Amino acid sequence: MSNGVKSAELITKFIKIYPSLPFLVLVLKQFLLQRDLNEVFTGGISSYSLILLTVSFLQLHPRYNASQPSSNLGVLLIEFFELYGRHFNYLKTGIRVRDGGAYIAKEEVQKDMTDGYRPSLLCIEDPLNPSNDIGRSSYGALNVKQAFEYAYLVLSHAVNSQNQAFFSKNNSVIGRIVRVTDEVVQYRRWMQKSFPVLTVSAASPLAGSSGRTYASVANTLSQSSQHIANG
């Protein structure tokens, strides 16, 4: 069985364990896309790297209910940006998602590497091949880190209860970091008209057990300020 097929099976397994995973990744992917950071050849990170970053975030989240279907997607998104934008030690720490997930010293990662390779700045151990560093090609990882920090500062400021008076309730909080242009709106309308929307089966791994949609991420984020203010 090829690594691609095995990777797809692994992602499907993680989606079943973490229902929030596909929705967080969708928003994060769009966020990086609009900054030309969604591909390694533009200095960004790959989709697989982003998925594993998000899996690790959910695996090691200090709140026990972070992986539950009822978890607040808006809060999780802000916490993701906070972790990888401000707190994660890219110089010394590697990411492991196998066996329940862990943060590991890069010296430990290097023990399994072959051909003289060293852990990259964004070091993500391949769960299917520990000798492979998934983030090896992400030469612009610091640019991604800076983008995450920017998003954290913008969103945390927007949902701060002391700043609510300065923002219209009709404005999307997530719109401060993910732009939706007129062209995108027109394209979506054309797609909806040309290709009727199909309901995702509850049994589909993309549906999870929450029944959420991409749009619900934005709605949840808009409602997250009260949740944060209350602790």
C-alpha cells in the first residue's frame, strides 16, 4: 500500500477522533492561501503539514473537551494561532502525532533520521516513517509563524469584551483575517446555482458527528467573545 493511501487513511482516522479537525483546517488553509503560504514552493507549508499541526494541537490541548463535537471552533482557532504564533519553540521542539502525540526534542528526532539529515525549523515527524521530517521543505516556516501571530493578535483584540463597542455586530470577526472578495461571493453564487448543494452524509468522515459546515466556523467565531470573557 502506498504512503499516499496510508496517509489518507490516517487522516480519516484523525477526523473521526477530532470532529473539529476538517473545519479548522479549512479556515487555516484559506488563511494561508491568501498570504501565499499554503504551498512549500512559495515559502509556506503543505496541506499535510497543516493537518498534522492541527492534529497535534488537538491531541495535546489542555482542555479535555477540546476534541469534542461541541467544542467552540472560534476559541480553538484563536488558541491554535496563539500556540503556533507565540508559544511554540520552533528552534528546539519537534512534533509527533503517533502514539497519542507528544512534543519531542529535536535531538531525539535526529536519532531516527538517515543520510545526514537534520531536523528542520518546522520539525514534524512523519507518523508513517519516523525517519522523515514532513516539514523539511518548509523553508519559510518563520513567515507562517509570523502570520499565525498576526492572526492571534487581530482576533484576540476583536473578541475582547472591552473592544466590542468599536465593532459593528454585523461584521464578521473571521473576516478580519480571511478576506471574502466580491469575486468569491459571485463565484459561490454561480456554484450554488450550477451545482445544487448536496447534504453531507452523517457517516462521511468530513461530516464528523457535529453536522457543522464551513460557514458555521465563522458564526462560531463571531460568538466566541462572550465565551472568552466568561472564562
